[in-house]
Amino acid sequence: MSPKKIILRFGKDIADKPIIYCLVRDYDLVINILKANVDQNKEGTMVLELTGEKYDQGLAFLKNQGVRVQPLAEEVFRNEEKCTSCGACTDICPSGALYMERPSMEVKFESDNCIVCQICVKICPVKAMEVRF
Amino acid sequence: MAIEKTYAEINEKIKSGKAVVLTAEEVISLVEEKGITEAARSVDVVTTGTFGAMCSSGVFLNFGHSKPRIRMQKVWLNGVPAYTGIAAVDAYLGATELPEDDPCNNNYPGEFRYGGGHVIQDLVARKQVKLEAVSYGTDCYPRKELETFLTLDDLNEATLFNPRNAYQNYNCAVNLSGRTIYTYMGMLKPNLGNAHYSSAGQLSPLLNDPYFLTIGIGTRIFLGGGVGYVAWNGTQHFPGIQQDSAGKSYGPAGGTLSVIGDLKQMKPNWLVGTSFLGYGATLSVGLGIPIPILNEEVMRCVSVTDRDLYAPIVDYSEAYGQRIPGNLGFASYAELKSGRINLNGREIPTAPLSSYPKAREVAGILKNWIQKGEFLLTEPVKLLPSYKDEIASRTLEIKGI
């Protein structure tokens, strides 16, 4: 089973702290950062996969630091009926979850690689990409 | 002896189930293996296909008369206005038309989620569509307003009539500026971040008949999942051969088609409402043309490959909008389809906007129809202008009175 994806949201007051480093050093957690948007002047967000024996202690530490933690409940789906395999999304998708298979030129969607940035939902010309909760 | 076949001879073979039909993709390897002459001798028809956004599309509708009658000075279908400056209860619904309350690009980039193309798809899908009409009232057309629901089958006629489809070739769009731009060629990332193209290349109808040797007025075609016809040349039909500044040739471009067909026999997966973020709404159209192999010259044309066909690379951040002539070079469709092109020593990721798998499907369906004897070829009433006619595009000059 693939590790759970979680989303961290932190206020600008703690955006300058080395929080992720502590998760590794003090809780021995394996971290895969899927998406990070950290700006010292704004609220930051980070999507990551987290695994390790001290998972629960790690989450408690995050909450203590004032980080809001929530499971990544939204998922992007492709409506196979609607997708025409035009390809317009394949050079826009930042994680390579949507890609062109060659030489068939069919558009493929590898949802495990999706970081739910939802840019495909906006740009898909036939609205084949959908967000589900 | 030179190979010459007539439309009548080819149709006889189709009727007797003996015609040899290949798609424009399949014929490439045959020609590579056997050569032009042998391929021209053995193949009767080559089918082409394309599926992409074709903005100059729309449908003529006749609603029938209500009791009491209304002239219908203005109409809306699911809130999208249609043109009614023609006879009573006739209208033309254009693919790019938007509801009057669409925020457009006021909230940039606008989404353009529903427009004329989407109404056309809903009609073809036999969904119920809301019709609203108003008029000023006359002695013969007393009613002043009307609101009802209808489906495609309730209409007297629904004639798809697309003034400019099946572009022979198209630009490869890039963005030289420092900000993301939203165009009819999709989202273009800053500083040459990506390159978008829109052609089926070696499967594309007009790239397989570059000199208009067979396609003309009355040519029977695959249109929107049903049968249609070439009505005329398309608007902005400027067929030519692309050249760079040194005079090197980069293949055909510039031709367009005007096509027509009965919407009632078309299918919603081949007429798809389409939205381009920050640009607008349109219709994606599946279109395919059979090419009769009349002689070796026609066979030579249909054996073209993605390696031989080129798209001009154009900057859409300034050059396109400001109508600055020239381009940044040419990229072959083989390069474009590889996922990367090289421009000024830089590798740029590419993506298409027209679906190659769907283009292949169109050519395959058309091949199947012909093989089963359900679809006969038509000899054009008149061929269309070609590069030999040297039609120059006119520009619009802004003048005072």
C-alpha cells in the first residue's frame, strides 16, 4: 500500500523554522515531499508522504509547532469517457502524472504521481479531469 | 504504363467489396517497402483523419413554427445566443458563441466552460436544450416571446455548416515573454517553457492532398461521426508551400475547407464542446477525407510522413498578436511528436492540441465504411484552388473616414 499523503499548512510565524528537519532527526520518519509552497510572508503549504514507526509522535510534534495537518482527501480523476487524448495537459502537469505514451500518442494518467495541484482541471479543454473528495 | 484509375472504377471495386483501402498511416510502410508505382497499382483509397478544435464551426437550425407564430428576432439555446438575421425560426449557432453573462476574461484567465460548441454537443447527445426567443411582433408573427425545451429530433433541420475547418497545417506556438500566456494554442509557459502544435501531420486530410488533386466541392467525407461533404474552400484558404528566408521548402500549408452535413446523423464523441482557459469556447471536430488513388502522383502525396512535414514556430506573446511576419524556424512533425524540439540550441518540451489517437480512429472508421461498401467516393464538381493559384491573404487596414 502506498503511504498516506498529508497536507501541512503553516502560518507565516513558523514558516522560517526547520520543522521538516526535526521530523527526520527526532522521529526518524521517511519523508517524500510532493509539493511545497513556503514563503516567509505568507501561509505555507506542503504535500508529503510520511512513513515510519514514530508516525504518530511526529504528527503530534507538528501540531505542537502550530502546523495544521490534514489528510489529502482530494484526488484528481480522469474521466476516460471524456478524455480525447489531445495531449494539451502533458507538458503542463508538473509531476509527470499526465504524460504522453509514445508512439501511440495516447495520454496516460498515473494517479500515484499526482500532487493534486489541479492545474489539469483548469486547462483540460474538454473538462475530463475532475476533483473528487 | 502509367497507372490511371477513375472514380467510377474505384467505386465499382468498393461496391463489389474488392477495393484495397489503407489509412494514411498504413500506406507509409507499404510505399517504403514496394515503392510508389506498385503501391499506386495495388491501393485504391487512402483514408485520412483529424480531430481537433475547429472554431469556425456551427449549425443552421430550423425550430418549426409555434402557435401563434413568432419571427424569432433573438434566440438563446441553453443561454447561448444564436444568429437570427435570416428567415423566421431559422438560426445559426456558432461554436465560439458565449452566454451574455459569461465573465469572459474579467476574471483572468476566464474558464469559458459553456458555449456554442457545448450546445452543439448536447444537441447531438439528444439532451434536452432550453430555447428562448423574443421578437417585436408583426401582423403575421404576433407572438413576442417564447420559452420551451427541445431535442435535436424536434427540429426540422439541423445542418452543421463549418466555414473553416481542417487547416492544412498549423503553427507551433511558443511564448518568448516572461509571463504565462493563455491562447487558443493552450497555456504557453514563459521563456520558451513549452511548445504546442495542432495537426495530425501524416494523417491530416489536406497534408495528404497538398495540391488539391482530389478534394473539391462535393467530396464526401467523415464529419462529426457521420457523413458530410466539402461545400467550398474554407475561409482564409491560402494554399502555398512554406519556405524559409533562404528559399528552402518546408512543405504545404494554408489550405482550409468549408464542410457541411446533417447534424442528426452525427455523434457526440466526434463533436465535442471545448474550452480554452483564458481564450474561449469552441468545438472539437472529427473529420476525415478519403483520397482516391487515381495515379502515382496522388500516391506520392499520401505517402508523406511526419519527417517530411513541418510547422512554423511562432511566438504568441508578441509576434502573433502584433501580426509581425516571419517565424522562429520550422519543426518537423516527427520532432514535435517526439516530445521535444530544439530551438536555438535549447530543448523545449512539446505537446499537441489535436488528438492523434482520435485522428487514427477517424481514418480507421472511414476505411471500415469503404471496405464494407457503405461509403462511395464522389468526384468533385470542381476542384479547389491550389498553391498554383497563388491566393494572397489580405489584411485589414485601419483607416479613417
